[in-house]
Amino acid sequence: MNSVELSDVMADFAGLIGRVEETGERLSVTDGGEPAGVLLPAADLAELEHFAQRVHGGPRPRPTAGRERPAGPERQGPYVLYAHADGVRMTFVRDRVTVAELRSVAELDWLEDKARTARQGYMDPKQAAAFEEFLARQPPVGDGIAWIAESWRGQEPFTVLEFLKGPTPEEAALAYGADPRDIADGLRLHQVRDKDEREGTDDLLDVLAFGAAGEWTWLGYHDVGLAFTRTLDPPPAHRITLTAIMAKGIYEFAYIKDGVHQNPTPPETGADARPEMYEIPWYTPGEPPFAPDAPLAFLNPHIRRAEEHTDWTDSIALFFAGLERAFALSLPQQALTTGQTPCAHPTPPH
């Protein structure tokens, strides 16, 4: 990147801006030999701003006014210079269209760092569609979750299944209010089952089972008496919740990404309208469950592939088979069946 002194920019900005506009190249600007900023094309800056705004974290560096600025716009040839109040930023306009801007080195570094992070997860619509099609053809990770659909329909082994990205299983269990002593002692699900059979108790209804599969932490529990708090701070980047209410025939799926509920919004929109849980019985095999423009539409090809390439016939199992392909969800079949998964009671009240 070529360098130019700020005094030269002010003396002949028409020639320099014309060069930036024509070549699309950036110019490093120095002030007395020290870095003062970067002059960059408006299109370049627009792209950085577009991606950087998608990433949260850290205040944007803003210089304090340290240089006298012109009293009004300055014109040279076809270009007009507008100086900003911070004494560093400058905007260059031709025919009322912004063509270039001067930004501080610190601010540009901040923008590029945030934009780089955002670009890593970005695909244009055609790329995204092709990638979703590729993922939909992949087999499930580990045991998948479709195997649990039949027993889950009858609320076995749990009423609620949750999958979280971010916290470890132990961190999630503690945040939900699990007894730290049970976690430290390594309590297992079969121990609770054996006690229930031996003593005629129902402790299995009051425990939280937990584990890890791939990039996900999973939790299983019966939400009896709201014994567990479901509180995580900060919230997980991804949360998938599957809830079975056998008595009412309600079987629900919810997905929250970066704090935003991805489920459909009810038609009665208003100030208090909230996205609703998707009821899995709404899904009819052979028909895409989500509208093409819905946030959850990316699940359609995965569920379609499950219909085409698995032996499942039950609608809940097929829906689960689609989820396991879309999100790489899995539950340890043998460990859950034999009760070897760790679990914990709620922390007793003081």
C-alpha cells in the first residue's frame, strides 16, 4: 500500500481521490511521518462495515479531535471534502456520491478484524444452498437421535431434551441448578433407577442427565415442578429444545441461535408477539415443514434426505433424523439404555 503525507492530501486531494477511485487501491496517510490513517475506496469501506456489524464485541475506536478541521466543505475539481468532528475522518464526494473515506489506522484495524470474523461464516445464497444440500446427504454423527423418538413420544427417558453449544456438560448442569455433590460423586442414571425400583421412589423424575456428543452438550430431564432453572449466563450460541407432553399430545421443537428465536412467528403479530414452538406433529412426511422464506427453511433438505435415505417411517423419527443431519446431533444409545450417563438431583434448598 502506497503512502502519502496528510499535507499532500490536503493540497491536492482531487488528484489522489481520482487515483483511489480509478484503481480501487488504498493509500496510507502519514502526518509528519507517523501513521495517521488510511484512505480507502467507498465500496471497500462499505463491505467492511457490512460484515463488521454482524460481530459483537469491543467498542469501535474513535479518535478525539486533535487537528483543526476546515470550517466548511472544500472543493477541488469534481470532488468535495467533508471533514468529521473527530478531526481525523474525512469523506470525499463526487456528484453527491461518496467515493472515498479517510479512517484512522485503529478504526480500520477494528473493522477488518470484525469483518474477517463475520466472513468466515458467510456464504452467498447459491453457496449456502449447495452446502446445505451437501450436508443433507451426510450420514448422522454417532448414534444420532432418531433412535430415541419412539420412547421420547412416551416421555421416556426424558420429557425435555436440550442441546447446547458453548458450555461443557458439567458447566451446563451446574448452571441449571444441579447438585454439585452429585456431579462430584459421579452419580449415574442407573443408580437412581435401581433406587426407585428398590425403594418405590420416583427420583428419576427429578434428575438431570447430561453429556457431550460432538460439538454439543446435551441435557435430559423431566420438567416436574420446574426443578431446574435453565439459566445460562452468557446464553449458549445455539440451543435446541425438544419437549414431549404426552398427556396433551404436544411434541415441540425450538431453535435459538445467537439469542434469536428461529421458530415461526404467530400470525397475530404485535408488540407482545413471540415466536412459537414448532409442533412436530404438524410435519407430514413428503411435505416440507417450513416455508421457503422461513428462518428454519434450511432444515427442509435435511428432512427430505432423511425421508429418502433412511428406514424410519414414524414422522417424529423422520423429523429427528433430519435434525441429526442438519445439526450433527447425537445421543449415546448404549450409555442411556444401560444408565451409565452422569446425572444429578436439583440442588437442595438451604
